[in-house]
Amino acid sequence: MAFHRALVLALLISAPVCEAAADDSALAIQRIKAAFLYKFAAYVEWPRDTFADAASPIVIGISGADSLALELEQAIAGRDVAGRPLRVRRLARGESASDCCQILFVGAGQERARAAQLLTDAQGHPVLTVTDASAEHPKGSIINFLAAEDRVRFDISREAAERNGLQLRSQLLGVARKVISP
């Protein structure tokens, strides 16, 4: 009986530690994805008419990933890419990314129909689409995050990038887990 009580007590004490470790791991993954998102901007060449002027910000639209949006806001504070400030915009339901951002992140928390609509709306527009689908690379997604070998990795669809008029630098293609070519 004393052993049973000690075992139950040990489990109760260790449960919060395990939860905290899982929370720390999830937070670390969010931070890594946030860092990738703003770093991607340095390796993309947008068409000339994408920005209104030389000082226009690079806007990163986020849908279905509020915790990532928070991490990203902290990560980009005071940063710029090629002289352009970075901004985070949380997309409201019904809002199209092609009208307001140059990078679109569609989180795994987004419902499938909404995710598919966002990606469809961005096709043919100068928007770098980034998804977080652990299964197959979603149609219309240029970059897709996935967990591989206990790390955050990503695959790239060159066809989707070309369809959106974007040129991806070789340095970005070189660090992708897989490059899907047409």
C-alpha cells in the first residue's frame, strides 16, 4: 500500500514536469517556424510591382496559428529584410492573402476548406505560401513544414513558386529536405 501511494505521488509530481517539457518542446518548434518564416523572405525574389515603393513592408499573413503569430511578432521586432520592415497580419475569416501579404502561413489548426481556399486565392499572385501539413504537400503550397528526424524541416514546390511569379534562391532550395520540381 505504501508503495502504491508513493507511485501515485511520483506520477502526480512528474506529470506537470512532462507537460512542461512538452510545452517547452512545442514552444521551441513555434520559435523555429517563426524564425524560418521571416528568414524565407531573404531568399525570395518578388516581381518588381509587388511592392508600392522601396519602403513598403514585407507582410506575413498568418491564418490558423495564433501562437505562431505571437512568436513571429516577437521574432521580427525591429528587423528588416533588404531594407524592408517586416509586419505580421492575422488574417480574418474571409480575408484573402493575395490582397494584403507577401508571405502567407496557413497553420495546421486551420480547417481544411479554409486552408484550401487561402491557397487557391494566392495562386497566380506574388505570395510565398507556407503550410504546416504533416501529410502530403498541399496543392498551392510553396513551402511545407514537417517534422523529420526530430527536427523542423521543409519541402519546396518549385512549380507553385513559379506559378506565383516568385524566384527562390539556390541557398533556400539547398537546405530544403526535398524540392518538388514540375
